[in-house]
Amino acid sequence: MPLVAGVDSSTQSTKVQLRDLHTGRLVAKATSSHPSTAPPRSEHDPEVWWHALKLALAGLVDHLEDVVAISVAAQQHGLVVLDSDGNVIRPAKLWNDTESAPEARDLVERLGRDGWARACGSVPVPAFTITKLAWLANHEPDAFARVARVMLPHDYLTWRLTDAFVTDRGDASGTGWWDPAAGVYRPDLLEMVADRPDWLDLLPRVLGPTDSSGEVTAGEAAATGLRPETLVGPGTGDNMAAALGLGLRAGDAVMSLGTSGTVYTVSTMPAADPSGRVAGFADASGRFLPLVCTLNATKVTDAVGAWLGLARGELAAEALAGPSGSGGVVLVPYFDGERTPDLPDATGAWRGLRTSTTRAELARSAHEGVVCSLLEGLDALRSAGASVDGNLFLIGGGAESMAYRRIAAELHGAPVIVPAVSETVAAGACIQAAVVAGRDIGETAGDWGLGEGEVIEPSGTSDASAVRLAYRAAVS
């Protein structure tokens, strides 16, 4: 039975799924953790990801002989720099590293918000790779001078597997130096980082959605347990892989509740939002992926649970016991600064606390604050011209919480779908692997039934508009 492998190398861990090439049935999966990290300095040695991938594959060794293709999806935006010998120069700055906030402000001032939106579909914030590259040039000029290759996390893992210096259009669109509308690099944008004549030589070749990166090399086959002839897909960013894994259609939207939060949709037209709220990314299917990202999602409720001495399930139960609107208590969830809105130095806050405030109200306010933040992102997508009136899928670790499910449906004022498939990023990477093994990219998710799931209906007992108005007043 031929299998495909999909890798999700996230901030927290590496997950690998093995699926039947023909039916999409999940055959096996494994996980290996990464060291914890947090803003303002959030960095990993890329070797951590490679080691975690090898460990996860080692847990699947009984099936690896049947794997015909593999593809890697990973956290977006991280900056990996190599020297001319292929050595990592310094730890990779991750997407949630906010030390480059001054560089982001400088870059925006130099070209203007409209100029950036036209140039690459997005206005740089500290998450974007170009701001991290500018930070490196400003703060570690000796290291910057040694840079011979610039990569993203998924590029690095693909390179380790194949020795191919490549990326894909989805992940490239989050760098700040690739134009998703025209499908080209913009070295003129990189010249604002530093005056180098060789910028294009430092960047990977951009693959299309159905292109293969090559085959696993003999040396890395021995290191990973994969067969040397195993095909490797183009790889992509985590959000692009999740959209692919759900078979997302135009008009459908995703609310992802992980450590951070994202809201996105697919579109046949590129987006360019000069306000900076919406990132005009490309997707992994040949279309576009307008997206809003927040730094703070389930880590907010995890922190509140720890303060209250409650495990996740206990916190969810308390939240569901609390009243809609949390008795007037509103949580501003900007615990570790915020990306949308662009407030890297912000902190969280509770509004409306009284001596009569209950534990249930605190628990519910934490969930409502996170959901309201992401629903503001859904409104931003709509304001930017994206169609988001189809299904709303709820994914990520937070989607396992009944509190998040019910509160999301109530505040959205419409049903939400929790897909039956878990780990949608790894599932999307499996689809990429299946495509380079011969399957159709537009049909595979549907054939495999990956978008099916539980429908959560709103209860009709919450005043969603009042809750969201209170949230807007608290964050304004």
C-alpha cells in the first residue's frame, strides 16, 4: 500500500502523518517537541527542527518503506541564514520574535503603506521575514556579511532532505520581498535592507503547487529511514497547508486557534490592504490566501487557566458556566504584544472587574476575548474585499475545546464546522506529497473527505453584537 508523509514543523513541535495515497486514510502519526520560546526574542536553532523530524520519523519506522512521497509544511516567516559552506550562521528568528519592530516601522516609513501593499500585497510587521533580515543587518553586521542563502523554515527542511535550494509561492509571499500578484521576487525591496548586488543569488527558486523539490538524498535517507527515491513535494507555510488540507473553497473561511490565531480565506484575486491588517499571501494551490494573524490565542486561555489553577478542560467548563458577555468583564488578549493590530509592545488587560466577579466570568472572558479578536480579523477580510460568507471552519488545538466551539458559533452568529481531520497542516502536506506522486491537487482533499466534520450551531441565547461592541470599546 503506497503511503504519503506530511510534515507540520510548527513553533512547538514537529508532527508527521502517514496517509494512504489512494484513500487518504490516516495510517500512523508521530510527534516530537521543540524547545519553548516566547517574544520578544523568539529563536530556534534550525537543527532543532531537523532533529525533531528525524525523531518523529523514527517513531514511524515500520511504515517508511511504503512512503512514496513526503512534503514539509512549517511555520511562516522565520529567518534562516546559511554561509557559503551551507552552515547555519545564527539561530533562526521565528515569526513571533518582535525585536525587529523598529526595522518594521522604518521600512514602512520608507515606502509607505500603499507602496508596500502594491509591491508585495502586505505591509510589513515584525513577523515578516524582511524585517528580521533588516534587524540582522543592523545588529549583527558581521553575520549579515556572511549570508550566502536566505531560507524559511520549510525551505531549510526541504533542503536537508533533497539538497535543493527551493521554496514555494505560498511561503515566499510572507517574506516581504516576493510579489504574489506578479509571481516575482522584488530585489528593490531588499535593497532597503542593504545595498547588495547579489540579492537574487541569495534566494531560493520558487516552485509551483505541483512541482517536486526532488528526491530524498542517499545520505538523508540513511539518517531518516526514508527510501532514497522518495519524492519530495514543494512544501509551504502552515496556513497554506491547512487551507489545502481542508479543500477550502472560495467564500469559506478558517479560524485557527493555536498558540497564535489566524483567520483566512482563499481567493482567485490577490489582496492588497494598505491598512496592514490583511496580509495578501498566495496559497499552495495557485490561488491567493488573504489572512489576518494575531500573536495571542490559546496561550491566553492557557495563561488564565494557570492563574486560576484550572486545567484546560476545567477552564472550558467554567467558561461555559459563565454568562454571555462575562458579566461585563472584557479581556484584552494582547498578552505578548500584538501583530493585528500592529502593537508589538502592547500588554493584556481585564476591563470591568468588580469584587463580585466570578471565576466563571473570568474564564469566559478569556475565551470571548480571543474569539472577538479573531472575528475582528474576519471583518477585516471582508473589508478588504474577500468573500467570507461561506462555511467557517474552526481548527487548531483550541478547536478541541467545547468552550471555544460554542463561543465561536455564538459570537459568529452562524454555524461553525470542526473538521474531523486533526492536524490539518500535516494533512495539507500529505496532499502536496500525493500530488507529486500523481494525484490531482484540486480533487484530493474532497476525495479524502478532509473538509467534513461536526457542525456547531449557535445557541441563540447570546447577544453577540453587545459582546463584540464591548470588546471593541475595551481595545480602542
